Amino acid sequence: MDVVKAVETYITKMVSTPSTMKVLLLDNHTTPIVSLSATQSTLLSHQVYLTDKIDNRKRERMAHMKCICFLQPSEESFEALEAELREPKYGEYYLLQEYFADYAPVLPSLFSFNHTPTAQRPLYGNSPSVWDSKALERAVQGLTAVLLSLKKKPVIRYEKSSPMAKKLGVEIQHRIQNESQLFDFRLTQVPPLLLILDRRGDPVTPLLSQWTYQAMVHELLGVQNGRVDLSLVPDIRPELKEITLTTTTDPFFQAHHLATFGDLGTALKSYVQSYQSHSLAHSPSAINSISDMKRFVEEYPEFRKLGGNVSKHVALVGELSRLVERDKLLDLGEVEQGLATGSGADLRSVQALVANPAIQTWNKLRLVMLYALRYQKSQPQNVASLITLMLENGVSREDAKLVYVLLNIAGSDQRQEDLFSAESLLAKGRSALKGLKGVENVYMQHTPHLSQTLENLFKGRLRDTTHPFLDGAGPNAGLQRPGDVIVFMIGGTTYAEARVVSLLNQEASAGGPSAAAGTRLLLGGTCVHNSSSFLDMVRNAATNFPESVYEPPPGSSTNMPSLNLNLGGVNTMEDVKVKTRTGALLTLIAAAIIFSFTTIEFFDYRRVNVDTSIIVDRSRGEKLTVNMNVTFPRVPCYLLSLDVMDISGETQSDITHNILKTRLDERGVPVPNSVITELQNDLDKINSQREGGYCGSCYGGVEPPSGCCNTCEDVRQAYVNRGWSFNRPDSIEQCAQEGWSEKLKEQASEGCNIAGRVRVNKVVGNIHLSPGRSFRTASHNLYELVPYLRTDGNRHDFTHTIHHLAFEGDDEYDNTKKKIGKELKQRLGMSNPLDGTTARTIKQQYMFQYFLKVVSTRFQTLDGKTINTHQYSATHFERDLDKGTQENTPAGLHVAHGTGGIPGAFFNYEISPLRIVHAETRQSFAHFITSTCAIVGGVLTVASLIDSALFATRKALKHKSGSPVSSGYSNGKLM
């Protein structure tokens, strides 16, 4: 996000047509825009041989030249253009289309609207929270131009304590919505962010002495649109009375504009030595051949340019050094840094500087302002004494009033965040350690508040309570880290803040570990302040504010000198001693509120809460227990088979271990003595009747290792292993002896309940409840469906009811842990989604599929117990197999199925890689004590404020009516 390149692109495009010699006409608004973004060589390369202002009536007529007009669409510019076209001085005029360059690109990462507030061009309305209407429109136009030139459509956050920031954000959002075609840019995954701040949130930074090159020049000499006026410098050479100082035209300034004053001297020394070495190379004694002459001619323009640049910076740094020495800025700066940081400053040090006649009155005023901002609440008596001392040492009453103005518009009651670190031993120790690192750190301890704001933004700690989003940002906007951030400061920014942004951009582009990694920053403001322009803005703005802005702010010391209205003080100690009925009532109400809130807080302290978090499930090699209870009212137990297969290739066929099948009659009532795992009721009895050495035939099936099939079940299994259907048991000797057919006929009209536990691997798998025995062939699981599909006069289908289906952990084998886990599940409202589910069909060829997502869950109790269990989500799918692999839906859509499918109920489960942890927590006793103290202090404070307001009102009414004041109050304040 380089604003210099963005505007330079517009200007290059603008002057490229026509391709002939031309003149560029500018107005007062566009002149600094062009001078900051386009070099003379760039303009000459596009045949722009003359640049002039349109209101210059002394221009010569050049009919052979073409003219390009780059003007702000304002009334003054249109009048000047009308006069120009009435008496044209050039052959052709090119009036440009709209270009979004309505701002001054001071640095690649800094832009300004050049709106330094004056009495004629105010920024504020009739209060510090209200825009001047023209200033608001100028800010909206400028910010819109910035966004369009960079092709950004941002979400907007603003400083909550600033109504002006919110107003500007709303207007920008409204402009973006109304100009949706202009803002139709390619969307990014995370939209850019426009963060609107208010200068009143940090009045300290523009008041400090500056110690980096660019900031020092602006503070001590003033930089206006890249130009510095040195005409008042003693013994200055004529060509250096006004110099250009921009990073685009000056390589030395580009490399060192962020350097501290100490490093600048070293860099300038190297620069001068480099010039001296070039001078020796271009001396007459060094030209001894034709090639030397040629080299001299080619390098001479650059050599002269280097010489001029060296002279400029030597003069500039020399003047800075003179001013630092003259104004005792080193002594002043050390105390200023202490006031602006956590180390603080000794009152006597400030008093000594204020009383020092060598210190400029302007600097005394700045110093007292810094002290007042820091100690407004904690040391009001000292603030009052410093104001009195300042008045005694040359500062006028008009200037001293600015201390009250600043406290009223940007004091601690107006800011939403604390600018000063707590005055602790740790803070002072940190400051001392900084001082040991070098002289630079003594004067560079303070970092602008913008730095902390950006750090909070990068780390996701910038709260919506202090910097909310405008409507439409989305529910998760605060959780997303923007790649591009545009910061706009209402009331003007500073070069110190621009340095913070530039260094963060350098860290981000370097690719190392940084809080700003991956983020590009751009800073802008209504203007770029130094301390003089900032206080001039405060002075001019106060003229439109209520007269009370010149009075000491509420809560100030009673001995503060009155610089505006001569109002008497209030004897606060005697106010407290006055007994009133209102005070008694408020005391009772406050006691009742404190008791109620403390009781609520105590119950909240005793309440056990459950905190939920999500972590990665790192368990390996575990097994799950599937606890099931399912009823099939029209599938006999001898036909029902339970199989488990998983993605690891493990298959469990016709599971009987820990599984009970209960025969049900047609009414669903269990058949007595029917809890079975196989049809082997009388098998032992029949085997005892057979002769010793009996070896039954397997009738062509796959023989078991013993080579004998002594039971009907053995023959059936041999058939299944061969892949044959076992559909004629009457022809099998073993089956006839066991009465197999009679048992099948007896159970043909029954149903079956299957219940128990199955251990499965903790991987993706399937649980099949299907008809007939299963067998594997060619890596496929096949089922013996003939007995199920055989027409025997009975209705068979897979209508079923799932009474219970749960995935359990090993901890739930412990009855104590199982009970605790059950209680916590009920408390959290967790249940098994398939419990109580009934699925119905009247078709034999019908398949039910359930897709389950199993999530590991851990419960942690207050007493340190841990219970591991599982929960799951479920979706359901049914399919009529009679329709085959191709079918049409009722909506007329053609559906193709990948596999044919078989009848049954199938449970397909997947394992989530996450684990949900529910931990019981309770507030700490320290939190309870802190909250109780906050309740007591807050209620008493509010009650005292209300009591003071009521008492003051009552007393004012008595004064107005002429009635005497209550005893004990001797010196009333006029209201």
C-alpha cells in the first residue's frame, strides 16, 4: 500500500497524453500532491516542460504548447479555469477525467489532507465531539480517494469514545454503498480494515520534543509539502533559503529520515567523506587522459547534485544542533520523556525548567501540559502550583488557559484508555534499564499510543468494547487478522507515529518473527502535526466551544488559578460534614444494593460451571465399545446376523460374544427361555445319543479342520464357506435329527431383539445388522439371503426400533465413573441422538443406513477425576432396493447408486480428530473478594456522586431564592 506510487501512477497516466510538448496547470490543492509524488525528471520524460498555477495571470502566451489542467473540483478552481478559457494562452486544453488523488502522499506509508485547522478552516464544530460540516466532507472525499486509489473496500472500526470517529466511519460506509460500482474490487479472504482514531485519545505524542531526523525538522523548522524554509537561519546561503526535503528526490533523506539525532551525525559525517572522495576524483590533477575527461563529463551532473545535497543536509543538521543548544532541548527532552513514560518525573525537575529563563515560554507551556495530563487526578495540587509558577515566569494568561482547554477536551475523563504506565518500582526499573543502553534511549523511551493499539490489533486483543465495528462487518470480523490496515487519525497525525508504521512495515517485509508479519500498514490524518500546529488547533477550536472549556476541569484542585471566570471555591471538607435526609436515604439504598449484589456474587462464587474446550485427539490404538439394544419385529433371530468391518481390514462376522438375541412373538413379547446365541437348544442331547466316533458328512461344503460336520450348524457353516445357499435342511441328516426345519417353521413369524456390547477399533468402520450368515470372497462380504427372501407365508422386513445406541469409553466400565459421566451428560443436555428411533417399511428389499460422526469427549470434575467417553451425531438414509441401481426421485431427478445394496440396518461411523473437554470450574476466592470490593466501592462512589449533585442543586436553589444556607457550610459556590 504505497500511496506515493499510487498517486504517481495517476500523474504518469495523466501527462502521457498528448505525446507532445505540454504545460501542466495546477491549483493550490493539487500543487502539493504533484510535488510530493512526481519528480521533475518524471514530468520531463513525458514532455512536461512547464508547471504553473492556474491563478497566475502573468503567464506568457504559448500557442504551440498543449495544456493539461489538474484541478480540484472547487468553486475557486472553476472560476480560475473559466477565466483561463476566456483568454486562452495555449493551443489546446485537456480537462482531465476524475482521478482519485485527492490527498497528499507524504511518505509511502503516510498521507495527509493538508487540513491544518484555522479560524477560517475549522475542524471542530461547537464542541470537541462535533465535526465542522465542510471539514467532514473534505475528510470523506479524501478517505474515499485513498481507498479508490489503492483499490480497497474495507470493513470499518472506530474509537468508541469519539463521536467524530463514528460519524466519519458511517459517512465512509454510506459512500461505499452508494458508489458500489466504483468499489467493485476483487474480494480478498480477509477484507482490509479502516481503523479511525481520534487525536484526543493521545494528546501526548504531538506535545513531545522529537529526536528523529524528519520529525525534528518538522518540530523545529516546519516541513510544508516537502519544503523547508531556512530563510531565518543565520548566515544561510541564498540557494539554501528554501530546500526540498522528500524521500522520493533525496537518497540521503530516504535512507535516514527515521534515524535518531545521534545516528544522524555519524551518517552525515560518512556522507561528507564520500563527497570529499568524489571531489578528489574530479580534481584537475586526476584528469590525465581522454577517458578521464569523458568520465568527468558523464559524472559531473551527478557530482554537482551530490554537492548540493551535502550542503543542504549540512546546513539543516547544523541549524537543528543550534536550536537544540539554544533552547536547552536536551534537558527539556529528558524530563518530557519521564513524564510521558512509566518512570515519571520529579516535580522539582519540572519546576526548575519552568523557572529557567533560558527555556522558551512555548516549551514551558508544553512541559506543564504534559505534567497536567499525567498527574491530573493524582497530583492536582502540583498541577495548580506549576500553572502559577508558569504565569510568574513569562507565560501569558492566554497561553496558560490552553492547559485547561487541553484537560477539558483530551484529559483523563475524555480518554478511554490510559496513556501512562502505572508508577510502580517495576516501571521505574524498566526505565532505568533503558537508560543504560545509550543516550538515544533517554530521548526515545516514549512510544506513541498508536503502537499499543496496533499491537493489540495484531494479537487479536483489540476489543470491540473500545474499538467496535460498524454494522455489516460480519459476526467473526474481530477474529480475523487483516492483511491491509489503513489507520486514519482525526485531528492530525505525527511523524513519530509515521515512524512506528514505517518500522512495522519494514519488519513485516523482512519476513522475520514480528507481530506485524503478513500485515501492510498505512497511516493518514487530516494533517501532520508538530507541537506548534497542534496547540494552534486547540486554541482555534476552543473559540467555538462553550466558555466552560477555559475553566479548570471537574475534580481539579481548589487552588488552581482561575484564568477565565472569577468563581469562588467550594469547601469540600465541610460539604462532607453536612447531614441531610437525602444522604441518609441514599445510604440505606446503597447498603441494600451492596447486600443484594454481594449475595448474588456469593451464589455465583459457589456455583459450579462447566467450561468447554476443543483439543486435538492424540490417543492411539484405542478401542470403542458400542452398546446397542435394537428390536426387529419381523426378522427371526436365526436370520439376524451382526457383523463389524473397519477401514483397517479387520472383519468380525456373525458376532455372538457379549451379544444376546431374544426371540419375540408376533406381539413383541419375549418368548420364554428364548435368550439364545444360536439354534442349538437340544444339540448336546442329540450328540450324547450318537455312537462314539461319529463323523457326519459336510455334503460338499468346505470341511472344518476336523473333517466332520456333526451338527446341522456345522453343515450350514460349511455351505456358507463354500458360498452356497443353505435352503433345504430337510435333506441333511444332521438337520433332520435336530429338527431344524421344525424350529425354523416355529420361529418364522417371530421377531428378534439384539442387545449387548461390541468392541471395535477406533477407526472408520461399519456395523451391519443383516439377514443370513456372511462370508467373504474376493475381498467382498457376501450374505446368505435365500432364507430371508424365501416365500414361506411370513412377512419379513427390517422395520426396527433403536432403544439404545451409544459409543462408550473404557472408563465407563467403572460404575462410579459411569454414574458421574451420566450425570454430567444429563446436566449438559447431551443424549444419544438415535435412542428411541423407529424406522418402518413393508418391503423385504429395503435398506436403512445411519451415518455417525463419533467425537471423543472427556469430563473433568472438580475433585480431579477424569471420565473419557464419546458422543456422536447421526444422519439417516433409506433406500428401496427393488428399484435397483437406477431410480427417479418424486421431483423427477434421475439418481444412480454405486452399489446394489442388501436389506438390513447399517451403521457407518467415522472418528473425529478432535476431542471435546468439559471441565468443571468454580470462581476463585480471590475473584469473589475482588468483585465484592468492586461492588462496595462502585455503589458508594455512585451514591456519593448522586448525593453531591443533589446537595449542590439544593444549595444553588437556596442561594437563588435568598434563603440562608445550612449551618456548617460557610462559603457557597455561585451556580
